[in-house]
Amino acid sequence: ADFECPSCRALDLILRDLVASNPDIRLVYKNFPLTDLHPWAMTAAIAGQCTYQQNPAAFWKVHNAIFDAQDVISPSNVWDKMIDLATQQALNMEAFRSCMSDPATSKQIEVTIGEGHAINITATPTTFVNTRRVVGPDQSLLNQYIQFGKIPY
């Protein structure tokens, strides 16, 4: 997904409910910022990565907060907004800032982008439910695939 993508935000809201009502779901987030379309998506992806590296439990809080604040984040304020979110999670700010500035962190994001290209991801959001691809925030199809996966063989 891409933190700046409006469809990704719509999917995120769907997934919050799906995961809460289906405790057997394992949700894995992979960064796929579309930097040609979304100028602050890479910075947000890096902030998520830095949060995860420092405190994996805080990642989902920052993830949700970024999507919740999508309308007020801009290229000119993204750095400050990410710092604010990290501060709210009581992260070590010196380590967070260092991670945000480290080129190795953006290389980690580029790895997930490469993983997406390797499986022909061309749009965000793209979700997989037991190998079944869902492009876009399609709640009914996600529910169908989740229910199909629960059928005993």
C-alpha cells in the first residue's frame, strides 16, 4: 500500500474492521509508495519503517494515524507530522530522526517495492487473501475470500 493513496485509506478502514472481527487473520503491511503520484508517500513509508524497527508494537498505531491524517499531511509538512507521530508513541527521537535520514531505510522500502514488482503489482492497494489477489478496497470480495479460506477441505 501507499500511505498517500486515497484508495489505500479506504481499504485500511475496511481492514481495521475485518481484522477486529476475524482474529485468525494475519495482516502484513508492505510499502509500495507510488512516488510519481504521491510526493510524501516515501517519507511516510520511511517513518513507518523506522517506527517498526524501533518498536514493532507502535507500527500499527502510526500506520493508522498516517491514514487518519492523510488529508492534512502535505509535502511541506510530512516530516513534522511524522516526527509528531513518533513523539506520540514515545519513540527515541534521536534514533527516529537518524533512521529517517539514513539512506539504508529508503533502500528497505525499495526492497518491498521490488517484491511488489516481482509479483506484478501495478496498483495500490493490492491485497492477497490466501494467494487470491484483490486490487482496490473491495470489501465484499475480501469477505468472500476470507470466508472461502475458512471452509474445511
